[in-house]
Amino acid sequence: MPDSTQSDLERENAELRLFRTVFDMAAEGIVVTDGDNRILAVNPAFTLITGYEPSEVIGKDPNVLRSGLQEQSFYDAMWEQVRRTGRWDGELLNRRKNGAIFREWLSIATERDSQGGVLRHIGIFRDVSEAEDTAHRLWRHNNLDPLTELPNRGLLLDRLLQALVIAGRENSRAALLFIGLDGFKTINDTLGHTIGDKLLQEAARRFSGCLREGDTLARFGSDEFVAVLAAAHSVEEVEAVVRTVLESLHEPFLIEAHRILTSASIGISLWPGDGDDVESLMRNATGAMQQAKEAGRGTFRFFTAHMDARAQLRSRLAGELSEALEHGEFSLVYQPLINVRDGRVEGAEALLRWHSRYIGAIGPDQFIPLAEEMGLILPIGEWLLAAACAEAAGWEPAGLGPLSVAINVSPRQVQQTDIAATLERVLKASGLAPERVTVEITESLVLNAGDEVLDKLNRIRALGARIAVDDFGTGYASLSYLKHFPVDQLKIDRSFVADALDNTEDSRLIEAIVALGHSLGMTVVGEGVETKEQLAFLAEHGCDLVQGYRFSPPLAADRFREFVRSRAFILPP
């Protein structure tokens, strides 16, 4: 054999060995078919990915791997492109030998003979399932709320922008619904976070079922959801969706043997009209939701210009409030507490007032909730405690007698600070006897209190101070709660006193509160007494103390002292 021929053969053999090595060692699966699309050869990576040995697939059509999850039209289009161009690249869903579905990225190339006929198809593919799954998990992590699997804030803003674009293009409207569950914190605190989480999941499911195709529901915060209604053609269309959302909560939630009935408050802003951008639409819908809550909950409000004015005022108040304590803008007034039996002044409730150097007098109903939200209630509450005790410490030396002072404390003061240590420090600084102080707490604090709060209240009592439950009856606290708390006094909410003469239920409730308090050795105070008939009713039913405009409005410190000295008040017969 001539040397050149031998060299050519050796070179060809070397190339064949190289190609075979590449074929066998490639990380991608390789499948070679003939012109009739019958498998001629597969490499080891094919077996590793699909689970099929070469003997199980050679001579068969590659559709042995089909998952059945893609339409025939997909494959028809794929082979049409192969016939037309000789190539195809794309993603397939195939099935392994064990039945598992996997994603593959497949590239098909065609080898033709000299006449243009198909000799072979070579398919090279890789398993992209894990990469796809990782990308999908990452997308879900970045875009979905993990508890409800609803869109999170980021995806919500994207969907809202899309809705505004659609509304502008189609000359329609977009609506933003800000949905807040009513009383969710109480449910969370009393039944636990596990029950609360399941309630949120079920609420998300119900709300989702109320929306139209193309709308978006997202979880915005703890108990807050936001719905974006795209292509809304009328206010009536939006209102119909809102009412459906509210009605979805009429059926109680049944969660781990708990039957929970809740409601929602919804604020609505519309585009165009209620804001020029996403931020203003969100802000205005939130303000409208607050209005719905103030209106009694379980209802909805559309944003109005009046709400915007309130929101701007609220923003200005927040700015002024942050500096009010530093500039000495707070003061206290004192509303006398009158003994029903003999008309003596027993003491006073210290009430906080704010007079801004720029805005003027601002009502407690405006600034106290704002102080709670801003976290300013803690320093303000400590100032109130110190100022009230300092004033009360001067009453007996001034000849007013051993009067007591009642001081309201925020639930946050009890929950987030060492309120007993603060009170002890204030008493020491003022020189006021502890038994002259009544710490007024809210009924909601009693209802939702845990062991830590109970311990703090017991420490207040251990100092010698008394504890009163303010606005009693509004939260329907039961005897079982009161038996376990160191409470000395119940204060009947003014709303019951106002309607006691005309409303049988309110009069019976007052009778029950007085009986309950006395059975537990507590004194009972009637708030908001304005008429002699209300006073006579409370006296007849055994109320111990009363306060209200029938006797005196809240008075500045010097005027309160004059009121006590004058003994001008005479109980009517």
C-alpha cells in the first residue's frame, strides 16, 4: 500500500476516533436519525438525560420522548421549519423513561446528499429544567407574596402602570382598590399568628374570585390588599366589583374549629381624575380607606377632593407634631370626677391638649391617632404622666384635699415600655402618693393582653396606684377577662350614657356593668354626663362617680383648683 494512502487512512481513523470521543463525552444529548426520522445512534449523555439505553430507542422515532403536553401543531410547525431551512432551535417538554417531565433546549440540523435529499438529522439537546426551575423560583421570590402567592408591591406597581397605559389607549378608566381587613390585629393577638395567616390566605382566595379577568389582586401589607381594575368603563362597574368583595366576607371563616366573622374597609381612587401618577393614586386610595374605617367599617369610600385636603392637613400635622414636645406646645386640662352620693370632687381626669404655634388648637381626635402611628405617643405619654403627677402633687398642699388624678396611657406605652418603672420614677420626682394615681387603660388592651402586659399591670398595682378600664363596654370584655386583671375601676363609655334613657339595650348594659364592677369590688364611673336625667339614671343604678359637662368641662390647672375651692357644684335632687 502506498505511503500516501496509508497516511490518509490513518488520518481518517484519527478523525473518526476524535469524533467518537466528542460524541461519547459531550455533556449534551445527541441523537442521529435517518431520512425517515428513525434513530441511528445516541450518545451516553442521551441515556443520562432521558434514561433510555441505546438498544431501547435505536430504530424508533424520537417521538418516543414526547410528553403529550404540547399540541401537534407545535411539532408540525417545527418540522416545517426543518424542511424549509434545514434547522430548528427551541424548547421542548419531553418525558424521561421514568415518566418525569423535563425541559430541553433542542437544536436540529439536517445533512443532505448531493441531490438535496435528507441523509440524516442531528439533534443536540440539553436539560434546562433545573435552570428554568431556578429562574421560576427566583421570579416568584421577587414578585409574589410568600404567604398568599399574590403579587407583591413590586409586581403590583408594574401591573398598575400597565392598567394606566391600557386605560389611556382604550379611553377607559382604571381603578385602584385599597382593601383593609377590619379588626385583624385583634384576631391575630387573640387567636395567634397561625390562625391569622390562614385567614389572610382564605381572604386572598375569596377576593381573587371577585375580580374580573385581567384585574390584579396583590398583598400590600399585613392585612392590606390592593386590587387594580383595568379597563373600567364606568363608576358603576367599579362599585359592583367592590360590593362583591365586601359580600365575600359575609360568610364566616372556619379555621381550625374557629368561626371567625370579619369585614373589610375599601378605599377607591380612579384614573384619570384622582391622581396624576401611581404614588398619588395609592395615597388617595389609602386615605379613602381610612375614611371608610371611620365611617363604621365594612363599607367603601371613593376618593374625593375633601379627602385630599384632609390628607394634606394630616401631612402638615405630622410635620408639626414631630416638634411639638420640643417646643412646649402640649398642655393638660382636668375634668372633675364627682362623687354621685354627696357631690364632692374626688379628683380629675388629666386630658392632653395641643396648641400648635403655627396651626393653633388641634383636637385630640386628630393628633393622638397620628402620634400613635408616628411612634411619638411614647415620649408624649411619658410627658403627660410626669406633668399630671407634678400638678396633682400640689393639690393637697394647696388645701384641695386628697384628690386623685386619672391618667390615660396608650396601649403602646404598656406594650413597648416599662410603664411601671416610668410611673415609679415620675412619682418619686413629683412626690405624689401612688394611691392618688389611677392609670387608665383601654379595654382593647385588656382583651388582647398576654402574660407580659399582665405582669406590667400587676407591677403598677404593687406600687400602690390604681387601674381603670376606660370606655368599658365598647369591646365587650367579659367577666372571664376581668377576673384575671388587677382592675380597680370601670368607666362606662359616654355613648351608652348618652342613649341610656332612650335605648333599652344601652340602659341594660349600664345596669350590667355596674353590677359586674361592684361584684368584683370595683368602682364604676359614668362618662359624658350632660343632663340631670342622665345623672339621676346613673345614681339610681348605683354608679359611684360621674364626669361630664353637666358638672364642668375640662379645666386648665388653675381653674380646676378654683372649681374645687368654690364647691359651686350642687347635685340636683
